[in-house]
Amino acid sequence: MRTVIIANGDPPGAEDVQRWLHPGDRLICADGGARAALALGLTPHAVVGDFDSLTERELATLAERGATLHRYSPRKDETDLELALLHAVAGLPDETDQSARAEIVILGALGGRLDQTIANVMLLAMPALAGARVWIARGNEACFLVTPDRPALLHGAAGDVVSLIPFGGDAHGVRTTGLEYPLCDESLFFGPARGVSNVLLGEHGEVCVREGRLLCIHTTGSVSSEKQGGG
């Protein structure tokens, strides 16, 4: 199952929706993300959150159009996007069945408050998402985690920028193919920016890590103007 989630950050544009939302996909909105959906002429299958960013009129419109509303108390430990992600993965098949892994694309998760943006990216590491392929997309950027059991297969064009940032600690045994600055069983340490602004040499590349996690940010259609620190 493929799910697109619209969060309550900078709203996605029509081009983002056209690129990422396909016929048959399930659309879930995290609270105010539903306003962005309505503005784009979309009706979500579900809206999740405490609804402090939506008016009662907007909620009524969503319900009239067939959206299922899942309202939570504002006094909660999870953010609205976290709740939307948990809703998306509820009932997933066993994660050992790789062919059945769900795909989740998150739009509208970046921009606005810095704390919310950082927290939204950190949600990629939620244990509940272990059985899904999840990435955050905005414009020509997409970010996702690379883990020992989940290498990254990159698809793009020569000149695309690929940044590899250690996530939650040091990353060891990093190997890349198809990138201008290769890594051959090397370490990227938490803090230094060595892995920023690598460049895809052709249409395909690959990133693997033996220990730890990497946040991979793939920017398509841009040529790197600065390479920081090698790697």
C-alpha cells in the first residue's frame, strides 16, 4: 500500500502532488495539512490530529466529502504528523515480507518553525516505521534513511546533489557507487559535514552502510556549486 501524507508545514504545490500522489494511493492529512489538500482540490481519506489548525467549517467540509476525521486531545505526547504516520502504518504486514512493505511519502513537512521541521525529519527513525519505505519530499528534494538492512538505490541524472548525514550517531562501513566522491567502507562521524554535497555521476547510484544510519538527501536537477570536505 502506498500512502501520501500532507503535513502542516509549507504546503505542497500542484507539481509536488502531481509527482507524488498517484491513482490508488491513500491520502492522509495531519491536521492543517487538510487545508492544503482542499486548496488543491483533493479530499483526503483521513485527517488526523487535534484539529487546532482547522476551523469547524473546514472540518464539516472534509466530513461531507467523505474524509474520516480522527480527533485527538491537544494534550498529547505526539505531534499531528506522528499520529498520521502511526495511522498510516497501522495493520502493516510483517516487515520481514519485503515485497509487502508500505511506501509513505510525506509532503508539507518542511518549512515554518525550525523545531517542527527538525522533529518531522527525526520521525523517519520511528520504530513503528521499520516495516515501511518512508521519505520526505519537497520540490526537487527528497530525504530518507539509509540503514544496514536498507541500502539506497538512487535514480536521477548526472549533477544531482546527494548529501549523506550521519543520523543519531556515527555511521561506519559507508560504501557508495556512482558518486563523484566515493566512499569505500569508510566512516562518517556525527557532527562534521564531510558527506554533504556529493554528486551523482549518471542516472543511478547506490549508498550502503554497515553500522549506524544515514540521512540521504537527494536534490534533483541541480549541479553542486560547492563540495565541503571531500567524501
